[in-house]
Amino acid sequence: MITVLLVEDDTRLRRSLRATFRTADFAVLETPTGEDALALVAAERPDLVVLDLRLPGLSGLETLQHVRSFSRVPVIALTVVDSLVDKVAVLSAGADDYVTKPFEPEELMARVRALLRRSTTGEYEESSVRIGLLEIDLVRRVVTWSGEAIALTPTELRLLEALLANRGRLVTREELIRSVWGEAAALNYSPLRVAMLNLRRKLHDDAANPRLIYTEVGLGYRWCAEEEPLEAQRDT
């Protein structure tokens, strides 16, 4: 049975979506908040996420960016805005498709079936990893060094998540600027260099001899750390 996670704070709409998916023989998980959605994606590993972009607290766009740091689960975003900028922002953040509210259940289910036909089971990285004394919990968005919390700014946290979402792959400076500062941000590399410098310092990474973040001069950055799952650490 295919499992869908509904992330929608409108109770009436969530109830309607639940009925639609259950009628189509889906197993349904649901939550009204992005914070709970992160925990459910990590723990339950659904086959599909339907995500409202206007959520209280952690926004849908932020939730999507956090999810992408450890999962490639197919995501359909629900949005009330139908502008090109918003469409680009949603897709750039990692959504596989979107539906503009209001919509008919038949339209959503057609997009769901099309997405599932071209998708394999969602790929999941470990949501909590350790590199030496460094621990990164991508669900709670907490980073520690030797058990002590590291105070990352929101910009530094988004930068770290963008790198982790593309582990081992070169992420260009332009991609990082769009991911961290938004689609409309000017291509100013200075704030990126400053944020990367501060992030490396807080993660105890040496740019001259990196073990976490490697610089591709003039191009971008690559997360190059050899990560070990926390569960494996605890078993040894």
C-alpha cells in the first residue's frame, strides 16, 4: 500500500484530502505543521508528501528545503499563488510538482499518479549523522560539537542543508545563493563567502585542509565528509 503524508493546516481541506486518498487505497499520515512533517518523513518514510506552502511556524517552503537535506521523497506542493516566481521557487526548493488552490480532487490525484509512475521509492539519507565530534540532526535542525550545541544562524543552517541535500556533488555558487537567499537574490558572491567562512569555522573545518566542505575554485562547494550513521556509532 502506498503511504502519503498530508501536511496541511486547514482542517477541512486535510479531512477532504484524507478521504480522497483513502478512497484511492492510500495509507494516510497527516499533520498541520512543518515541524511534525520533518519527524514523520524521517520516521515513517512515506512514498509521497502533499505539502501546503502556507503553514504556521515553519513554512512549507522551509519544510521542503529541510526534507531535501535527507530525503528524495516525491513532493507535491499546494500553493494559492500562481506566479512564475513562486513556481520557480517551489521547484527550485525541491518540489516535484505543484497544484494551485483551489483545485479539484481529480486534478490532484492525476498529478499524484503521474508522479508515482515516474518515481521510484523515495531515497533517504540518514537524518542524523556524525563526523568525528560533529553531530548533525537534520530533523531537529540541531548541530553539536562534542555534545555542545553550535549556534548556527538561519543563513548558515540553510547553507549547510543545501550542501547536505547534494552530498558529494558540486553545488554552484549560483545554486547556493538561490537556495539560501531566494530566487530573487542578486548574484553577489561576497555574502556567500562570508557565510561559508563562518559556517566552516563553527564546524571546525579548515578551508586549507578540508574534511567537510571542499571548495571548487570559481565554481562552488562540495560536501565531501565521510559520514557515519549515529545508529552505527551507537552499535560499536
